[in-house]
Amino acid sequence: MEQVLIRLANMSFQAGIVVCVVLAARVLLAAIKAPKRYSYLLWFIPFLRMIVPVRLESVFSLLPRKSAPFGASVIRETVSAVPDAANSAASDVGTVISAAGADPASHAKATVISAAAAGMKAGTAGNAGSGISLTFLLCVVWIAGIAALLLYGVLSCRKLQKKLSCSVHAKDNVYFADHIDAPFVLGFMRPRIYLPSDLDENEMFYVLKHERAHIRRWDPLIKIAAFLIVCIHWFNPLAWAAFFYFGKDMEMSCDETVLRELGEDSRGAYAQVLLDLSTGKQRLNAVPLAFGEGNTKDRIVNIMKYKKPLFVTVCIAVVLIIVLSVGFLTDPKPDGGLAVAGENETESTEESESTEEAEPVYGAVPVKEPLIEDIGLTSGDVILDYADTSTVIFHGPFGLFVYSMEEGRILRSLDLRSIGCEKAEGDDACEVSVSADGSTVYLMKHNFSTYVYGVEEHTLELTSYTYDDLYNKGVDLFEGLLKTKLCVQPDYTVLRSVDCVRVEDRGETHYIYMQSGSGMLADLCVYAEGEKRTADWHVFGQETPPAEQEIPPTDKETLDAYEQARQEVLDAASELKALHTLESQKTFLASLPNDIEQAKTRDDLLLRDEDINYDLWDTFYENVQSETQASLLLGSSTVEGDLIYTYLYYDGIKFYLLFDNTRDKWRGTGSEYEEAVYTNLLVEQYRAPGHLKEFQVAVLNNDPSLSYEDIQNSWLSSTYPPAPIDCYSLIFREADY
């Protein structure tokens, strides 16, 4: 039931916006002297917004994006505010009643509002003691308001029917009755016209014209439908305003219909009949359509000013109706295009409820400390976010931590599970970025909301910032992360962070990274590895002074042996340039390992799914720029874990690709090789939508005039226009290298 109330409140709020727009549009139509039938048609827009739950989403919608402000959190957070709201509502009832005048319908509306306010106040007081939910209380008040208004309408009709019990049938659907003040139409499927018995023939002529025009236009049924809709939205004062002006424009447009039939010369006589039948008499404003109801003065003025509209006026009015109908009968669609909204809303009530409950509430968020337990770590569990000569910021599913190497302890920490940011991958993942000075951490969720953590203040705030917002604000992010395996000697026997940070300390270069020798969280250390010395700091385990943590440097013989082995691999890679023939290339690719871990140890391979060997790529690109023969070996892993190798050879003019698919289980085993030839290497800077950083992209294609944006926007299927751009992507590399 909570979702029904939330949906009703949002529909009523959106309809209220449309009512305000229609009121403004009435002023515009009056200024250009447009007939009232156009104003009357405009009122169908807000009433449809109030009652139709299924809508179209469109880029042409004129509603604000934030036009549905009510969620489950609003109901729950207003429990304490309801008594004050009820007192305020009750205090406004006097104003409503005084403005109602002698109109019985207005009295009824004021009575219902007063009863609702009193019921809300009393119900809230009882809620504190009895534990009744606010949702149940609001539901009871809402249904009680509807019941009171429907009861009023039924009793009014019954009272009127008693007066008509002795009516006399004249002809067709016309009846004469005593004890009625004015002519009116009553009935839905077979409406009847009731006339006062003392009505003279001249008055009867105009009255019948008017009432029969109502019947032809289905006005009695339309007004009943409008009254029932307003009963549902009785709590919205703009709904009652719409009902009032809707009835007023209905009567004026009906008057104009009569004048179009009789001619403009009959304006004076028609206005006089209206004045005679409405003077000093009270009119019902609920169910029947009475000849003299509404604002008589405005109707007479409209009758006397009525003229056949100009063609330009009609065109403007029609265009205005079309624009407002399309603009306010559709909801804004963030990604553009047209799609039927409401289909997904009705597919799963539980999904809708979870979405409503997940609505972000922006502002300050309590900071919770994580509970640290010794757990086993896997690759990617420890992510380094920031480091300088004294401070390290890192995170994992166990939390976000600020560690001081000077003090040898954790300064601050944040429980990521409490804000749903413990995951690094998937739809509900959080991307962590740190400001360039290390003072602020941005935890960006995929639902376009960002937690901002102040490191020094130890504060947390939920904002609506997106990637583009931070980019436009000129936020300077830390961009000093490098690949650890390319900066220090690789060691696959320990668990290390993928990234490291290069810092200069007293004239010596150090690479700071995270490492756990046992793979357990308790043994996690901060390492600062340099040419002369290597130091480590235990993060969660035994804390010792940094001065006692120096590790003797690796002996010179070990370093020389590693450098010699590395140079031998690089020399072997340089010999690949000699593989000019297709057979030699196939033989070489067939000798490569299928195990991903073995492939990682090769320094002649650009393994795109894991790490990009920047040195290999830079060397290849420099050779291409100087039109020197060069080659590049690329590897990528399939979903099944199979390695697919690609050999790229540049002869100084063209680029030759050989794809080795023999290990791809998805395609089946066998000697499956593919070849491709390209004439152009496109390398440029590119900032992908939704990203703060720029990237260096490298793509092979055959048209030097194309940009990377052109390639991204092209279709990849040759069966649909526009023609696809034949290309092959090499790297997508962060430009801040």
C-alpha cells in the first residue's frame, strides 16, 4: 500500500505542475481572444495526469526531471513532522471555509479537509502509543476523504431526485418540475433536461439549446468523471482549482456553441436569459449541469465579446494544445527516444519497491569504522588509491584506510559495506578516486551518486555528482598510479597490489605498493622499494617503528642475473622482426604458452586483458613514426580462459595482422588463422563519456581522415547503414602516463 500512496502523491504533484501551466495558458488564450473550447480542452491534460498510471517517456516532455519527489524515505522521515503539518492544515481550514462562500460544494470540500486534518492529528497522536504505521494512517485518511466526498455526491443526488419525483414529462427527454431554481441536466447514459415550471417560452428556447449542446458533447459524463478524479486527489488544492476552472470553461464553451448555432445577433437575448435565471439563486456544483451555474458575470462578458475567431488565432490555439499535450502527457526520458513507460513498472512490484527504497537522500552520512578480521586475500582485493612520502590511502572489500608511514599506524578508516561500496566490479560497484593532494576521496557509484569523504575532517557526504560534474568543476584527481610489475621486480609468489606510486624521497626514487607475503590480511604491508633500500610497514599486524623496518637490498649478483635475463627476452623479442613469412609467424605463435600465468612472465608480450607493457608499445610506436620495420605481439584471454595471440608486423608502409585462433574453444579447435592488412595507425587522445581521465587510443584502419570518434560512432555490422568502418583496436591506455 505504501507504493500506491507514493505513486498517487507523485501523480498528484505532477498534475499540480500541469494545472499551473494550464492556468497560465488560459491567460494566453484569452489574450489572443481564442474561443473557450480550447481552454476547456486543455483541462483534459491535468485530469489525465491524475488518473492514468501508464505514460509515454519522451525527449519532448516538458516536465522537470525531478518531478516525482516522493519516495518511501519521504513517508518514513515525515513521521515526526506529521503533527505539525496536521496543525498547519487545520489552521488553514478557516481560510478555506471563508473563501467557499455560500457554495454547498465548497462547504463540503472544506468539511472534508477539516476532518482529514483533524483525523491526521488525532491519528498521529495515537500512533505514538499504539505503534500504528504512518502508511496505514495515511491510507485511512485518504480513503475516508474519498468516502466523504462520494457520500456527499450521492446524498446531493438523492436530495435532488426527491424534488424531481413529481416532475412532468413534456417531450423527448425534457421534464418540467416544481421547486427547482434553474434548468439542469441529470443522468449519465440517458440524460434528462429538467426545467422549472415557471419558465417562459423565450427562456426555454435558449435553455434547451444550451442543455442539448451539453448532452451532444458528453459533458454530463465528463463532469462526473472529473469529479471522481478530484475525489481521489482530494488532498491536492490544485486538483480542486482545476475542477473549478474546468467547469467554468465547460460552461463558457457551451455558451459559444449555442452562439455559433444561433448567430452573434442573439448574444444580448441569450445573456439576458442567463442573468434572469442565475440572479439570487444557489447552484449545485457537484453532479448536475445547471444552466446558471458558474461565474455568471464572466459568462455574460464572454458572451457579449464572442466573435468568430481569426484563422491565426485558431492555429495558435491548436499548436498550443498539441505542444502542451505532448509535453505534459509524457515523462522525461534521460537517454532520449520514445519508449512506453509503465510497462516495466507493472512487471514487478517488488522491483519497484526496491527502486523506491533505493532513492538517494543527499547530505551528510554517518561515518562507520570497519570491523577488521583476518581473512585470505585474492587478486584485486587490495587496491592502492594514493601515496606520497608519508601517507598511503588504499581500499578493499574490508574498508577504506588512511595509513601514516611516519607514525606507523592507521589514521582513519571507513566501512565501505555500510554505504554499499565494498564491490569493485558489477552494476553496484564503486569506483574510488582521490584528489591530487590526498585530502578528499570520491566513491562514485554507478547510479550517478558519489560519496565524498573528507580525509582530515573524517566526514562523509552523499552527493549527486557524476563524472562530468567533477570534470566541469575542475576537480584535480591523483594520477600517479603505475603498474607495479613494470616498476619493480615481479614476484608471483606473493600477493601484491596491481598499482604502485613513484615518489622521490631525499634524492632517491621509491615505488610504494601493498603486499602480503602469506596472502592474509593480517600480513598486509606497505612497501617502499628503492634502488638502495626497501622498507615495509605492517598495516594490521605487529606495528614496529619505521626505522627498524629497513630490509637489506638485494645482492648485486641477483640483480645482475635478473637484468641479464630480461635483456635476453628483449633481444628475443627484437628478433621477431625477422618473421617476415606467414609460416614463420604461425610457427612462432604455436610455440607460445596457453597458461595465462606463464604468459604474464613474458616481456615480449603486450597482454591487453591484464597489463599493457608500455615500453613495448612505445618502442613500436616510435618505429612506426620513423617508418622503421617493427613488430608487436598481443595477447588476450577469452571468457573460457583461452589465450588468443595476434602478431602485428609493420614493414615501413603497411600493417600486417595474423590472428591465431587455434586455442579458442568457443570457435572449436583446429588450424584457424586469420589475416588482415591496414594502411593507417590512428593514435589520439580521447575522453570516454562518463570518465574523468583522458586515454591514449591506438586503432588500425584504412582511412587517415577518420577520427576515433568517427570509428566509435560507426556500426559494426555490414548489414545496416551507415557503412561499417573496418578497424582493429590495439590499446586503450590512460593518457596520464
